[in-house]
Amino acid sequence: MGTLTLTKNKANLIFAFLILAASIIILWNAKWTLGDDNQFITTTAIGLPVYGWCGSGRFFPLGLFDCSILLFVPFGNTAIAHLLYSCILMIGSSILFFNLLKKITGHDYLSSLLSIILLFFSASFLQLHMSCFYPERIIFFLSSIIMFCLWMAEYRHKTKYYVFAFISSVYMTYTKEPIFVALGIMALVELVFNEKLRMGVSDNKKKYFI
């Protein structure tokens, strides 16, 4: 009995379909909350940058600051700009994560695709991207950059990947307090499994970068 596999083209096609479906859901079913309305009408709607900290309470000064980039686009003071930006973050994060999974699994497209499907159907992934002011959106994007760059740095030995990972991790520490725990877990996983991963790819290193 043969092993169930999936070709590269089919995996990419299904992945593209998932991305499209997720984008439609985000744009079609996105709902505003009172917090979104207040944050929107007091910041980007009137041309002001978005801050996540006002001098008291929880400390996450860069948690929402990425939304300020919308001030540089012609329709950045509209709600649709926020929703489109959310889709862009979702797409960028998913592509990075999918490529990382393919490298980790040795281009096992079926396992990588199943992992992405589980992510998309998780309780919070789409919900986070259907809101305009959840810092978790940029957190997931930065986390994907960190994991992807650390993997590439490990096997390409390029300083630039370490630099990108460092900048992303520093930015991420100011987006929300629990990030320190997340970074700690990432470091622990790297410490525990690094040698095993290195041994697993040392003989077939080239195929991870095709």
C-alpha cells in the first residue's frame, strides 16, 4: 500500500485557494467592535498614528503602531484600508510559515499543508485578522519572520538572517507582554531540538533550499 503524498504544484494550488478563501472571509465577515470604532476614529481616521499605550495600564507601546503605516497610503483613513492591511499580514505570515514548514519537513507538502489547514481552522486565527486592532496580527507575522530567518541562518550561515530575526524579536517584545514567554519557548525548542534538526538535514541540505 503506497504512502499518501502530495505534489508541489497541487500543494501550492490548495494553499493559494486557502489564502483566497481566508481573505474573502476576513473582508466579508469582519465585524467592528466598540474598541475598534474608538481606536479608529481617534487615530488613523483623523490622520494620527496608532499607539497601544497611553502612559498607564498595560505596557505595549508598539502593539498597534504598525497600523500607522496606513497614514502613508491615499485611503489610509478608511476602514477598508485596515481590513486590506489585515489581509496582507495574514497572507505574508502564512506564506512564510508554509515555506518554513516545507523546509522543516524536507518538502513533505502534505504534512505542511495539513499544518496550515489546522492553523486556518483554529479558533482564533481568522478572528484575529477580522479585527482592525489586534496586536496578535503583527505578532504572528513577526514570529514567522523570526522562525524562518533562524532556520535560514542555521543552514545558510548568512549574517543578514540573524539581523532580521533580531530586529523582529526586539520589535515583538514591545507589542505585548506575554511575548517574553513566547520567545523563551522558541529559544527552549531551539536548544532542545537544534542538534536533532541539524543531524536530520546534514546529508540532504541542498533540497531544503530549492
